[in-house]
Amino acid sequence: MTIRIEPTDVAVADALEGRPHTAWISSELTLAGFGQRLRLDPGAGPGRFERARWMFAEWVADQGPILSDGPGPGGPYAFASFTFDEESSPSVVVVPEVVFAFAGGKSWLVRHGPADKTRELLRWGEATPGHPGAHRDRPRFAGSSLPDHLWLEAVARAIKEIESDKLEKVVLARDHALWSKEPFDLHRVLSRLHLAFPECMVYLVDGLVGASPELLIRRIGNAVNSLALAGSARRDPDPRADERLGEELLVSPKDLHEHALASASVGRVLGEVCSSLDRPPRPGLLKLANVQHLATRFAGVMAEPHHVLDLVARLHPTAAVGGTPTLAAVDMIRSLEGMDRGRYAGPVGIFDPAGDGEFAIALRCAEVSGARARLFAGAGLVHGSVPEDELEETRIKLQAMLSALE
């Protein structure tokens, strides 16, 4: 079937209010997807990124010509969400029936069926469970894979390994299960996250919904961008207290060391593929509604083209969500966390047949299925980490999704 890319008069707010089944919202590009034309399972293992790339490319080739008179950069778009651990499954790639796209003041749609099906899909979106105006039950706590006291023990064991110089950093995460008497309204969650965290990349892919501040990689032609985050502090409603917390974070030896490891893991990979790479000499602050982070932005030009999924494969997992050295950190995560992260802390984003795309690290997220949700938050452990402080950090981070689900 021919893929058509054409102008649309649908506004971005209307597309998002149409209750998309799949969504990606960033500072550069907003996509609202309806229906499901294709679903791919790239499997487990380190080759899952390459398999996703070639499975999508083969499908696009089988569709025949792409007819485009749209004003935007292109399509069709694949929405992808990969597991953190290469041994886990399932990762997923979804191509919607219709995608409304918005970038640079332009709007266009990508469709795989007849034109009259577009409005039908919008109406289908409106019929999803948990429609606006329905009674909403409160979320109820259903437990964690590790209760707080056992998670604190796991953190203490990890810190002991770090202090014995077996590794420099490891990120330990915890989950928080919720249930409700009625299905969670994914559109409402998406909207609330977008409103609360406009600086973040907000996404909905196969039940994984979240607002991530951390850009793993953006590739547009030969230009690439990334944002490394590590080292955190809470926000304070008092502006002077909030400023003081940020200033303390900027000079904290523990947080600067944690951030330096995360930044180095990104800089090393991008330095291998870029002919030029810009980054500031010291990290700055990224302030979100509930937390502030040390942040380093990268902007580079590749020496030769690399598909965005090739870059994802090289970068993942960064030290921001895994640790240093990578293999030792991932082994420790498997032995101490007491859970399967699933797609939490894995790459989530979009890509097109040209190899352009954007991927975030799936943070501040929940895996939602009907009336059940599983939330995640992690903390980076280095020399000087204190278990109780790390537990409090995860509680602050969990609040982002808890507020959206309430």
C-alpha cells in the first residue's frame, strides 16, 4: 500500500486531544499516532537495535513508493521502546496507521490508508477507556519488588563494592506498583505530564508513558545532539532556598563525580563518530518541576552518516542509568535490584527511513496496562553515597508519575 505524506489543517492541540494511541512530544518534533499499521518485535540481545532498523527498512521497501507533498521533513515514523537489559524482552516498534506531525511551524500527516479513514481513527481514539468526564478511582499502592528496607540493604551492598574499587558507579532502581478500580486514562496522564514538564520529552509507546528530561540522541542529517544528566537535588518553593540548593549541587564533589562519569560515557561515543563536538567545560543546571539535575549538552557533526539506531546502540546504557564500568554495573543491577526493569531506563523514541530520529532515556515513566501501573525511579551510587539519601531521591522522582496518575 502506498504511503502518503501530505499537508493537514489539524492543529497540534487537536491531534493530541484526539486521544492518540502513540505519541512523541519534544522541543523539535511532535507526533500523534492513531491506529497500528505495523508492530515489530526486534527480540533480545545486543543486536535488537540493528534488527529493528532492518525490519522497519524492509517493511518500508515493501510498501511501494512514498508519495510526498507535505511541508515537513518526512516519514513514515516508527515509534520504538527498547528494554534496558539486552537479556530482557519485549522491546517493541510500532508504526501507526496515521501520524499527525508538527515541527518548525509546519504540520503534515503520514497515512497508510484512504483519506476518509483519518477522521475515523480520530474518533476511534476518543473511544478509548477512561474518557474525560468518567469517574476516576484513586490509585492504590500494590507493593514493590523490594520493600524499602531490602532496597536500602541492596544500596549499602553496592556502595561497599564501590568503596572496594570494584566499580566507580552503579545506578540502582526500584519499582512502585499501583492499581485502581478503573483503567488508567493514558491520554489524561500524557496531557498532565506535558503540562507539568514542558522541558521534557513526553512519550506514549505501547503502554509506556512518561516525561524524560534526558535526550539520549537526536540525529538530523549529520547533526547530533545529546544531553547527559546525573547528580540531583530537590526543588524548593522558596526561590532563595531553591537557588541555594542548585548552587550546592554545582559544587558537590559527590554529584560532580557522578555527573562526570555519565558525561564521559556520552562524550566518548560521540567523539568516536563526530568530526566536531561541542560541550561546555562544566555542567549547568536543568530545573524541572520537582527536581534539578546537573546537565551537560553535546552538539556535534558526524564525520560520516550513522543511523540514529546505530548511535543508540553505541550509547546505551550510558553511565547515567547503568554505571561505570558498564558490564560490571549491569551485572550488579541484575543481582541487587530484585526486579526486571523492562523498558524503564531503555531507549524510547522515534525514527524514519532516512535514519533521522530522537531517542530519550525512558525515565519518569510507568508501564500501564488497564487498571495496573508500574512506576520506576533510580539513583546513581558513587563514593560518598548514603542509602537513606538515595531512597529519598527515588521518592522525589516517583512523585512525577504519581501526580500524573492521581
